[in-house]
Amino acid sequence: MEKEKVSETSMGNLPIDVLSLIGSSLLARDRVCFRAVCKRWQSVIPSVPCPIHESTESLTSTAVMVRFPLLMFSRCGGSCFSFYHPICNTTYVLDSPEIANAKIRFSKDGWLLMSQGIKGIFFFHPFIKKRIDLPDLPYTYSFKAISFSSLPMSPDCIVFGVIWTFDDSARFCFIRHGEDTWNECTAEHKFDFVASHNNPVFHNGMFYYLDKNGKLGTFDPNNDSNHGWTVLPKPEQVQP
């Protein structure tokens, strides 16, 4: 009788909260293997980690918070990419032939914005290996900085890239979700603005782009005035 009771208690019959606790500590490849065991284990953790901006109160026992970011880098420009977890000191290798020789330009909420070839640009999610191609750029990739506002599937998603800036003007491109071509703009500004390699940050409907001297350029995609571009003066230093 004791042997029968032992056989009834197997890894597959562990309580959901225990499985959820185990799944919450897994990364990348281990998560994939965990979900491949059976349908019950698959239901415990989602295939894609939950966005970091979700509050812990809204998480259920089947939703897992990503606690730490992973450092992703390519290996010799081929199709293999490495993921390094700085806390666990663990490295995972992912082979994705569909993004061979592509370059990572920006990342957000698990999605990568990548360029490939001369004009190719696309979104890619390394864990579910989903690729979303954007229309080709009007010319060779030459952005000083680039980013996107929200998830690629969102109707509000906008990709914004800065090409160059001069003393009194800036040139940039952007494309909205569903558009077939890139919008090219040249806008004027009142203050000297030196383009940097800092990627723009999206917040409350606007992109914010910091130049090399600490001035802040803003782009409002919903403002037609001066193509939505404004450069703010550098704040004066507060004396102690």
C-alpha cells in the first residue's frame, strides 16, 4: 500500500503553487523544457515572460515576473546569440538562422528591433522566435539612435530613429503600425544639438532624445508643428 501511495505522488502531480515557484526561477531554455513536459506544466508559466511594468498585485499564480534583465550579444555575427544572466552567472546560447548577421538596435519588453542587410529592419522575439518585418528603409541604415514606443502588435506602436542633427536642424524617420512607407522629416530647432548614440526614450506619447551636451530633443508624433520636433534648452546648474 505504501508503494502505491508513493507512485501516486509524482513530479507531474505536484501542486500548482509548487510548480509555479519552480517555474519562476527558470530562464530561457529551461523554461522551454519545463513547458514541454506536459499540458499541466505548460499552463503554469506563460511562454513569454510578463512585462516588467506589470504590478505584482496583478500577477496570478500562473504569471511569472522577470526579475532581472538578460544581456544579449551576438557571437561572431552569425546566427547564434548568447544570453547572460548577471545574477545567476549563467549563459544560454540560442541559434536562430532567421536572424543571421542581423544587428540588435534596440530592445523593449522582450522584443528586439534589428537591422539586416542594407535596408532591412524588423522586430524579433528570441524566446518564441517570432519575426515581424517592417517596410525597407528608404536608404542604407544610418540611424544615430532608434527605438519604438510599444509592443509591435499594438496599433499604437511607432518606430522613431534619428539620422543626423546640425546646429539648427535635425533629420529623422518614423513609421506607425500598419504604414507601408517611412516618414522622412527635416525639422529646425533654436539650440545647438549634437546627436548622440543614446536611444530615444518613449514616455506619455512622446520620444525624448538626449544629445552629447545634455540638451533634450523631443518628438511628438501627434504634433504637426515643425514635424513634432522640439529642442529644450539645457537647464541651468543649481548653485549649492
